Amino acid sequence: MAVSLDPIATFRIEAQELFEHLETVLLDIEANPDDKDLIDSAFRAMHTIKGSGAMFGFDAASVFTHHLETAFDWVRKGKVAISSELVEVALVAKDHMRILIEHPDEANSSDGDAILARLAAVIGTAPAKVTLTRAAASQNPTLHKSATYRICFRLPVNALTSGNNPLGLLDELRELGTCTVTAITDDIPLLEDIDPFTCYLVWECLLSTEHPRSAIDEVFIFLLDDMELKVDIVEPDGRRLGEILLDRQAVSAEGLDSALTSQNRIGALLVKEGLVSSDIVTAALAEQGHLRGEAERAAKRENAGIRVQAERLDELMDQVGELVIAQARLRQMADAGKDIHFKALVKEIERLSSELRATTMGIRMVPIGALFSRFRRLVRDLSRELGKEIQLTTAGEETELDKTLIERLHDPLVHLIRNSLDHGIEAPAEREAKGKSREGVIHLSAVHSGAQVLITIKDDGQGIDPLRVRAKAEETGLIPSGTDFSDSDIFQLIFQPGFSTAGTVTSVSGRGVGMDVVKKAIDGLRGSIDVTSTLGVGATITLKLPLTLAIIDGLLVRVGKSRYVIPLSTVEECVERRTVDDTISAGFDFLSIRGELVPFLRLRSLFHVNTPSELFQRIVIVSAGGGRVGLAVDQLLGKHQTVIKSLSKLHAHVPGFSGATILGDGSVALILDIPHLIDYGQTCEAHSRAS
Amino acid sequence: MATVESTSLPVKILTLALAGEAFALEAEVVREILDIVTITDVPNAPAYVWGLINVRGKVVPLVDLRVRFGLTRSDFTIDTRIVVIELDLDGEPTIVGLLADKVYEVTTINTESIEATPRVGLKWRAEFIRGIGRRGKDFLVILDIDRVFASDQQAFIGDNTRNNEITRFVHAG
Amino acid sequence: MVEAYSTVLEFSGAATIRTAEDIVIKLKQALAESDTLIIVCDDLQEVDITFIQLIASARKSAMVLGKTLQVSAPIGGELLKTLNRAGIQPTGSQSFWFQERSV
């Protein structure tokens, strides 16, 4: 169980996150070129990659990144404007930086030079050649611990005429870190007394920075002799306004005490009583806000957590699963005995293990938003390549899914989005001709629905033409011509191997892989795909996926000698039925429940059970696809909390099971996958009718 | 049949019995050997992988080698064992239990003594076999465990590939 | 109801240290002549600290005289940028910069 803590590997993981962040920010910048926060955020990401890259020996990456950082520094300083070319180059540069860090051996330096040349062309000047030494990089300011300073300063009266622009000084302070600036206007005289060239303003700044104290003095280096400057370290805690004012000697302790005796809000009160000027309270309030922000940031940093390898989480999950099984056995022992203390202890352990299991499950769940944001670049690049105008909108980013599931969803989603881009959304001119907006929209959303998660890819393109799909399917012999099919059956045909209606092969989706790849991947996750489309209006593809690995509450049933788990979320009710009127049928039969005819499946025949059947059969009514279906079983054994264990590839194509679980006695029970089981029942029925 | 090289390398193997014949598989893939445990039927599964077992909290598929080789299932005896192995299935490390009528021992065999599978006169499906080993006057059928688990289309690739496999096995020792 | 006399003072182009003396004169004049002074800054292209100080001073004077000074809002562009750079907080004595126009 050796834990590898290779700092370079850790750096690579961190860099990967930075790259993802950078990409998101760059795409945001493209949409909001005036947002200074975004530009700063991009700049910071570049700066961090450069600095820590050099620290870990990725000199090439560091030097390369420096150029991009310089370009964005110019953007920040207003020397260069954001253009879509600049964003484009930055994105390409980001990809190159990623290669330099992840696969330095594969990096091609001429690629890098070409990108830098492009960058230079976009920003107008070639940034000076830079070589970075590791010693210099190790002085990276990020190594300093962050501190918060309160900086109070009054500039010399001639500051405005002597060419020392106070705004420039304040900007320089802001560049050192997070800075809250408050101007105190109390000294501004009345209009009749004013000298317009005198600097009357006094400033109070709260600066949280990783730079040393000396960096602050450097900002004021040419004025230090003639100005008032006071720099104090502030502890970032959630202090009260009164304390801050006291600390600043803006109010006396007695004044504060007497003010506090009234019930008014303290800031307004102190001003009202003339104890402090309103600007000083403003400054104190700003300080309070700043410190609170810093404290939150610090908390966030601590919350950032630790990295755990996915397989160790799997191990933990397995061990927790074993613990739960052991605990179930313990429970059986306790139930059999009479020892009250032992029973209480078992109850306690039961509670703990169930909490432990919930926590462990929670660790594996991650929001799908990160996956969604990876598609923004794809949509952007592909729509350019295809000459289309397409906007990607998303919803439900916070929907949590098992990490493994999210990873395995990436490729199928890429495929579906590409398909929408290429075949769904029309060219801008064509859209205009149809009276649609030039810009097409692809909407990606995720939502939990019971024990499933629904992921929807919706576009407002031309939709899927059922007639064309049918013609193509008949032509290729997928279906006999003239067969009666519903549109939704027809749409399912696009997932057949070798099926493609695209007239021309494009570089985007015509790469010889069809939608069958998507189908296979989703089947592999035991999910299903639903297609709806309105010709000319758009198509919607919905992926229904089980929350694999989730603990589900199950109903344990017996069929023949075997036990099975039915997800409780699908169970509506259970009814009893005499077996005598049983007919030999592999598929569905009907059952009348309170006047409603409900089809039901005999699991005994579906599972080829040949032990003698019970006199009464229990029918579990489950909801499936909007309807109700009964499942005839031999016995109901009760509720069972289930840790889903996925089945191996050897059983991947067995119909009707979403996984397995381990029961209290250590044996394995299969978990029924209701929608697939019903499909399978229908198929069996069709076969038995045919024969 | 001349692809077997003359260099002799010792390979560790586990020997077991299936339908009265001695088989061998590379000991390297074996994790443990279990007595018969409760086996859960998987309805509608391929016949050779009809069961699931619990191995230390993991749900593990059980492969009936007899069925895989085209024989019928047999009743368990006091000697029946489950050989738990770990292998790569389409790039995914997977734990699988193999049903064996009996397990003999872990031993060493010289690659020199492995001969290519004869084309005729074999009652076993030749595509699952790497070669025939000789220990004294006994024969050992050496399993190509990857082939046993390859999907059916892949398992029926022609003889050329199989010979290459044998060569690879010899080098791998 | 008799409406108090009010003046709208519009600044455009540059309001900086170079134009500060003119601005003082204009402000003094307008404040002497009217009860309500509305400052319009929609077309300001360049602003510095001196302008901020002058308007703040005029506002103070107006309050002392029982008169009103409003900055026509919403402010934006260079003026807003400069106020932010200078650390003029939207709460406290300088809140008048940011108040909604009451029409």
C-alpha cells in the first residue's frame, strides 16, 4: 500500500487543472473581452504555470509560457486589446504548454516557435527573448506565505503636479495581491477654499499579498521622504467593526462603549454621534469585507483537499462493502441472541458503518460541470472548422455522478455533440433562409431522475428525417422494406453499426465511426438512449444512465433457488396471484389490478427455472418507461440495502442485470435492470409468438 | 511446426485436471485457489460463464473451463477447486474464477519441452491451447488463457497467429 | 408648486488637472446660481483625481448651503473606472456618485 507522492506527478495533476481552468477562462474572455477579472484570472494561471513549471524543471514550458504571460500582462495594462485571434493563439499556446508539461519528449520546438510568432503578430511586437534560470524561478513569490497589510498613506501635497499619479500607485499596490482601497475624503475643503492642484485624498488599503513587506515600500519609493505611510500587519479574522475602529484609533474605547449601549448599528451610530467620519467607517467596513473575503479564501484553500488515487477509493469502497456484509452477519448473531448490550452495540456499529458507507459513496461523486466545460472548446473549434455559428448552453452542472461514470461518458458525449454540430445544425445562411437565427444552439443538461441520471443533448438544427433513415436502413438491408415502424424505432436505427445518413464525409464526424460506438459505450454503462426529433426544428438525444456504484435500496426476492434485488425506487406495489391459472408463456401476460390491465413477466420462465413453483406467486409491480409492469417472483424476502458491484466484461451482454451485490450470508445476488429486463421480456415474447 | 525455439527457459506453471486430462497455466496469473463456495447462477449468460462468486468482497465471474472446451458441466467432487486468476480483459484488469476438477501443483517447465499444438487428433478446442508440454512421459495441455477469454470471433483466428503466440510465450518465459 | 432653480452642468472630453481651474470656476458659478446642481458626465473621456476632489468639494459646499448636488447616473466609462481605481467606495460620504437618478 505504498503511496507515491512524486512531486512532479502532483505538479502535472495541478497543471492539468490549471490548463482546464485557463481554457474555460479564455473561452469566457472571448465572450466578455472587457471583463478585467477574467483577464487577471488567465494571467494568474499563466503566471502559476510559468513559476511552478520552472520550479519542477519544466524550463521549456516555463519559458514558452512566459511569452503568453507577457502578452496577457499587456492586455491587463491596456496595451493590447483582446481579439478573437489572441484568444485563438492563447488556446493553441495552452495546448502546446500542456504537451510541454505532460509529454515533454513529444513536444516539437518548431511548433512552439510558430505559435510564438503568431502570438507576436497578434500583439504587434515580438516579446523579448527570455531565458529563465531555475534559481530565479525559485524566488517565485508564491513561495511566500500570504499576509494582509493595512496601508494608510497621505501623499505629499504636490503629488498631483509632480507627476506622481496616485491612481498609478494604487494600481501598483493592486498588482501585489488582493487589494481593497478606500479613499478618505474628509480633508477635501469647501469649494471656496479648494486648490485644485493639491492632493487632499488620503488612502487606506488592505492588501493581502504573498510579496514581502518591502514590496510595498518599493511602490512608494520616490515619495517616501515627503509622504506619510503607515503599514501594519492585520490578522485575517472576522473582527467586529468596533474593534477595527478601535484598532485604528479612530474612536476611543469610551466612545465605543457609550455608542454600544444603544441598539443602533454601530457604524451609523458612531457617525451620528460625530465620533468618526463616515469615510473612516467606510474604510473600516471595507476592511471588514476584505478580511472576511481573505478568511473565506483561506478556508477554500484548506477545503481544496487532498488527492487520492481513484483505485484507492475503489479499494475503500470494497472494504466498506465487506464491512457492511460482516456487520449484517453480526446483526444476525445479535438477533438470535438475548444479550441486550450486545444488541445495542451492534446497532451502534450498524449506524456507523452505514454512515461510513454514505461518506465513502459521497467521495466518489463529482459534479458533471467539469465534463460539460470540456465541450466548450470542442464546440468552438468545430463550429469554426465547419463555418457554423453555434452556441453551447448547459444546465445541471451541479448534478453529481460517480467519477468513473463521468470519465466514461466523455467519448460518447463528444460523439453526440459532433454529430449535432455536423449533421444537426445548419449553416448560418441556410438557417436564415429557414427563418431561424443564424446562431444554432446545442443545449447540454443533466438531471437526476430517481435512481437514474438523464443527460440530454438538444439542438435546434434540422432534426432527423425518419424517411431518410428508413430509406437508408432498407437500402443497407437493416430492415425489410415496408415494415411498420414507429418514428422512435426508426431513430434507434441510427445506432446500428455501419449506419450513416451523411451524404458527405466531413472531417468532423465522418471518420468512419458511427453512432453505434455511442450505443455500445452507453450499453456498457447499462444505460439507454432515447431519440426524439422534429424535422426542421431540432433533435434531442437523452441518455439514461444508472448511478452505478450508488447504494440503492433494493427489494430482495427469490426466483427458484436464486435471490435477486429489485431497485426499490422502481417498485410500486406487490400483489399476490394464484399460480393455477398460469399459462406456459415466456413473455408477458396480463393481470387485472383494480380494473387496470397490467402486463407481467414471469421471471421463472425468463430465467429458465425448473424447480416446482409455489402455489401463490408474488407479483412486484414496477414502473418502467411511464407504464406499469409486473414481475412474477416466488417469494418476497424483504428490503436490502445494496452496494452495486459492476459485472465483468464476461457478463456485460447478459440482458436484464445492472450489477450484483453481496448478501449478508456472503453469497452474490444479481440486481435487476428493470428497463432492460422488460425489453428482453418483449424480445422473448416476440420470439415465442413467432415460433 | 518449427517455430518453437531451442533456447530453454524455465516457466512456472500451475497444473490442474479437467475431464481426466492434465492442463497447465502460467502460475503468474494465479491469485489463489479456493474450495467450492456458494455459486450464484446468472440466467441467460453464456454457458461457460454461468456463475458468480464472492471472492473477498468482490463479485467474480466463474468460468467453467469444461463448458468452454465444449464438454458438459459436471457435478462437483471433493477435489473440485476454483482457481482465481487475474487477467486483462480488453484493457481492464479482471479477476476471474476457473472451475477445475482438481488442482495438482505449482511446478516449473522448460520451454524447450513445449511443442506446438498438433493440428489433428485433439479433443480440445485448439484455439485455446498454446502448446503441449511434456513432463517425463506425461503430457500437459498448456492453456492460452488470453484466448480462452477472448470474444468468440477473435478466438477463431487462423493458425498463423497461433504460431506467433507460441513464439511469444517462449520468449516471455 | 414653485420649482427650485436648477442647473445642469455637463462635462465632456477631459476633466483633468489641465482643466481643473476652469472646472472650479464653473462649479462655483453654478452653485451660486442654483439650488440644485446636476452634474452630467456621460461624455467624459479622461478623468483624474482632481475632478473627483472638485466634485466632492462642490457636494460638500452644496450640503453646507442647504443645496443639492447630484451626479447624473448611471455613471460609467472613464469616470466609473477612475472612481474605482481611486478607491471611492459606493457607501459612506461619496455614495452620491453612485446614486440612481431620481427622475
